[in-house]
Amino acid sequence: MTAEGQGNARPIMEQRWRDLLFLHWAVAASDVAPLVPDRLTVDTFDGDAYLGLVFFSIPFVRHRSLPLTWGFHETNARTYVRSGDRRGVWFFSLDAASTPAVLGARLTYGLPYFRSTLRICKEGDRIRYSGERRWPSPKPADYDVEAVVGADRGVAPPGSLNHFLVERYSLFALRRGRLVSATVVHEPYRLCDASVLRCEESLSRAAGMPAPPTPPLTTFSAGVDVRVCPATPFR
């Protein structure tokens, strides 16, 4: 599965994403629009924009130019955007428990990565994610989230809200002031029901968004294997 407009870009990195918890809140598009570049339009579903927090582990990363592999936990705060028919993700922040990942992604992709201390604890059908941002600011940007995973619901049907939220294969970023995009390639997520038992977070406020006033729409995926393409100027 690929994003629209992938072109002939060849993947340069392999990753395994595991134990993904997706939290989403409907928000006003007018709250999101000032936080994304003018060239991009806030993508909406039935008139609503969405703030997303995604918590997961990346136990395997391999770049084709490096003779080693590594892994770390990651959390991102994001929304959804489009330019014409090209739909993708705009990241407010990406917190990672890896200094090389933070520095490398900031340099090569222009993504707003932050060095953080992150933890994932699993016990039966319960999973807990917690973390604290170390550098750079804005801070505080902490969280403590616990969820219980339920029944497997399979792949999200095209046209559904879950498909709109999770099946995103392009990202946009500002690299040295220029808009760039990149594609990720993976099979569609198999999603499970999930319920949040606790959600304490300051990531949304650090991103410039109001604190979500309602419980989130929550889904979980055991994971996907991913190939990541390089960032290229967006035209």
C-alpha cells in the first residue's frame, strides 16, 4: 500500500512498528489551520478536523546506508492535511527515546523530533504508555496513558472514519523552510477495539492545541512492517 503521488521514490529505510495506540479527538479546523503551512489544507471528515496522539514501539530500524540496526519507542502528535488529491499527516511533534533518531530525522526530513524518556508496559490485555520530553522545548510535554485492548476488527473499510485517520501514507514537513513530503509503504493496519482507562497528557498543549475536552476515539494495532522513502521537495 502506498500514498497518492509516491512517484518513483525508492525506500531507504525499513522499520517495524508495534503496539500502536491511536487516540483521536474531533477539533475545529479553525484551531488547526494556523498550525500548518499555507500550502496545505486541513483535511476533515464530515466537517471535523482531528488531533491525533499515537503511541508505539519501533523495535527494528535499518537504514540502507548503515551497517547496523536499532530500536526505540516513539509518540507523535499530529493532524491530517491535504494538497489537492494528496492526503497526508502533519506532525506537531514526534517524541523518541533515541538521540540519533531525533537528530537524524530533524536533519534529513525536517520533522519536529524531540528527545524524550518513553516507556511501554504490557500486562495481559492492558498496555500503558508514559513519557517525558527532555529536549528541546516546548515543555512540559508529558503523558501517562493506559488502555485495555479488545476485539480484533480487521482492516478499516475505505470511507470509514478509522480509515481516514490511520491509513495515511504521506507526511509533510518543513526542511530548512521548504515544504517536503515523504511516503511510507506498509500493509493496511489490522485494528482492535480499545478503551482508555487513564489519559493524562500535555502534548496537545505543547503543540498549541487546546486540551481535548472529551474522551478520545481509541483504536489499537499490533503493528505493521514499514518501508520509508526519502523526503523530497513538494511541488
